[in-house]
Amino acid sequence: MNITLRLAQRPEADELLGRSPLAALVGMLLDQQVPMEWAFSGPYTIAQRMGSNDLDAHEIAARDPEEFAALLSAKPAVHRYPGSMAGRVQTLCQYLVDHYDGDASAIWRDAATGKELLNRLNALPGFGKQKSQIFLALLGKQLGVTPEGWREAAGPYGEEGCHRSVADITGPESLDKVRAYKQEAKRAAKKSAAT
């Protein structure tokens, strides 16, 4: 995997996301309750603080939990909730070690169908249906992982030409479109809840 992604909107962070399946997966895990660019810059920040240019699931899983939480909490923090997210990142990495020998790309490398891949993503700690569908759409739209039925399995996030999620961000302009879509969705949800 050596693709150009523009999710962090920082060249060095995006470069890591494009070449490291684990970095892309960790970025997706961190993508909640913080701006997308902050979440997807997280893997680069973690790698740098670990003294590396890459992430290794074995190394992260083996780290002392308090030490790893401190690493994510150092200023500027990797996430709004660095302690709890440190635990989630370590849990995800331990799952990858236990089920895929630490190789994140093994999740999708031999998936025969979009449904099978979605099931594998849903099984990941910290990945619910929506996060799994968004990541599946990112794999299909930007990383060339297109098992049969991937668009259907990704649900609305797999639609061509939409700007719903990180799967559709290819630069600043598309980021603005995704933000506008999310703001409109929030407004609609508030309006619906009020009636």
C-alpha cells in the first residue's frame, strides 16, 4: 500500500496513512468527537512519539498501558480523550496481533466479498457498523480494495460521487463538502428530534 491520501491535510501524516494499513485503521478508530484531520494526524503523532516512522501493532499492544496513555496525552494530545483512546488503540492492536499476526492489511487482503470484509471490520474492537462501512468505503474508493459487492456493503458511504465521510476526502475542497454534509445532517437530526 503506497497511496496518496489527504485525510490529515498534513503531508507527513497523509504519507504515513497512505503507506501503512495500520495507520489508516488507527486514524479511523480515532475519528470520533474530534475534527477528521486531528484524528487522522494521530497515527503520525503516535509513531513520532514512539521514535519511529511507522506503527507496529505488536509494539503498541506490548506497551505499558499507562506509558502509552501518557504518550497520547502529551501536549498536544492525540485526541480529546487521549487516555481512553490509548486503551482503544492498544485493544485494536492486540486484536490484530491475535487474529492477523499484527498485519492490518490481512483484514481485507483475501476478503472475497464486501459483506465478508464488512463482517471482519465489524469484529474489530471500537468499530461499529457505521465506522466499518465508512472504512470499507475508504478502502474501495481510495485504496483499491474492491471485493465483489463492496459498495453495497458500505451502504450510503459506498455511493459514487457523494461527500458523506472520510472516504470521500481527496483534498481541502472535498473536506469542505464532507463538513457541509455532516452539518446539514446534524441540523436535520435536531429538527427531526424537535418535532
